[in-house]
Amino acid sequence: MPVIQDNRFKRLKKKVGQAIGQFGMIEEGDRIAVAVSGGKDSLTLLHILAALQRRAPISYQLVAVTVDPGFEGFDSNAIRSYLEQEGFEHHVEYSDAAAIIEEKRRPGSSYCAFCARLRRGALYTMADQLGCNKLALGHHLDDFIETLLLNQFFVGSLKGMSPKLVADNGRHTVIRPLVFVEESEIIAFAEGNQIPTVGCSCAFAACFDLNRQRMKQLVNRLQQEIPDIRRSLIGAMGNIEPRHLLDPKFNALLPQDGKS
């Protein structure tokens, strides 16, 4: 079923188009692997990129890729059926993430973080095999904010996500086109279009992602007093004043007159 081309979808396309242009995410001839977990975020991203592709002044290709982690209850066939019905090229990589996590995870480390690293490695491999030079992930504005707060509160680091980065291996460029899209907008779009979703099905997810849930709840509470808090926090990530931070390595970046 084609997505509803209403004002809500137009706003989503505008925000994603803004991010693509501002951060130079997509270029002529790109072949982009879009990571589709089966959740609302990744499926919304795929629909938006496909809609923009039809009117884009440049040519690029989209390939939907899914890593099936082997968790009981995860149904990659349902994802495949939906995407084939919608006309998307789709590939699935099967893994035994649950067994690997139990064997390799360091004591005290997060199940979710370790699983994410495993899935990212599998996605890079799929991108190579499919001839894709970029990997698009479905992290939205709320994910960016929550990651920033998690690093500040629990790591003691002023660090967030990047909308576009070259992976550590130097071969893959990761893009996050939903950086300006709020989670509430994605929920409304997915529900309005009756997009079927497939949950993670990981038995550990509810227990080991509690800090992120705490950050989400914190921002929601603060928004009741500060309506523009999300816009301010995402804006702060791109409005940095290095000389007003405590890291001494930034001193070398300052001119002799002390002006930034």
C-alpha cells in the first residue's frame, strides 16, 4: 500500500532533505544500504528515502538490508514479505547473535551495546557484498539527544552521534538522515500508514537499556516546562564553543588574542 502523501509526510521529507543537504549525505551514483530492523524508525527512513529518490536531481540506489539475529520470535520473513510487496530490493543476513553475546560479552557490559556492534559488523559485510558505499541508519532526533545525555551522565564525555561519519575501517560511510525528525513524528507516520513492524524479540532488551529509557523520560518531563528543549539540545550539538570547555587540547586551536 503506497504511503499517504499528506502534510505530515511532506514535513518528514523536508526534514530529511534538509539533513541530506546540510551534511552532504547522498551523492551522485551512491548505492545505499538501508538498515531495516523491522521497527518503525528504519521502515519510515526507507519510505522517505525512496520518495526523495523519485524527485532527486541526482541518481542513487537503495537496497534494504536486514540482520536476523536469531532471537526467538524475530520474524525476518514478515519484513521480507512487506518490503517485496512495497517493491524494495531486500537482503537478509542470518546470525546467531544470542549465542555470540553469551559467549563473548564482557561481564558488566551492556547486552544492547554488544549486540549493536555485532549487527553493525554484519551490516558492513552486507554492504560490501552488495556493492554499497554507504549505510543508512534509522537513528532519529531523540536518539541523538539521548546518546548525548547518556555520555554526559554515565561516561563523563561530551559526545553524541554524528549524522555522517566514516567508519573505523575506513571503507564505509554511515549516514543518519532522520537526525532532525522527532520520534513522535515517526510514530504518527507509521500508525497513520499502518506500517507493520517487527520487534527486537531480545529477552535482555527490557533489562539492559534502562538508562536510555531514563533519558527519554527525563527529556519528556523537561519538555513540559521547556517546550523547545528538543530543538535546543539538537541545536547545541552543532553550536559548540571549544574555548568554553575544559579540555586543554582545544587551547591550541585558539589565536593569540584569545578570540574564537
